Amino acid sequence: MQYCLTGFGAVAFILIYFFLPETWHGETPHAKECRERGKKFIIHKFNPLSSVALLRWPNVACSVSLFDRSDMETEVLRARSDSRSVRRPS
């Protein structure tokens, strides 16, 4: 039974990898530019804060804020349980 599930999972993975267009990665723009210029390495400028612009959409901002909040609640609960489990000397 487990071997069948493993086989089905492997077949599904292969089919998804090769037949879904978003999982098929062709030549990247960087590789294309390297090939056109005849160089092995080209330095590109990038903005590491550009991902902050994604927060302008409400669904992304909401999911990020809910995730952060749930993580804080988890930390608070963990801290409370740790403080209760510490035995004080009498």
C-alpha cells in the first residue's frame, strides 16, 4: 500500500513538474544577457526593499499581519507555559 502511494506521488510530481507552465523554468533573462554579451558574469542592480510594495494589496497585507500576530501569540503562550513550569526554590 505504501509503495503504491509513493509511486502515485512520484508520477504526480513528474507530471506536475513537466506539464504545468509555472513550474517549467526556461532560460532566465540573466542567462540570455550573458550569452548575448559573451560574458560569464554580469552584475545587476536590485532593490531588496521592493518586496515591501506587495503590501499595497489588502489580501497580502492582511495575511502578513495575521501571520505576524499568530506568531506573537504563540511566543506569548510558550513564554507563559515556560514560566509556569519553572519551579521556584522553597
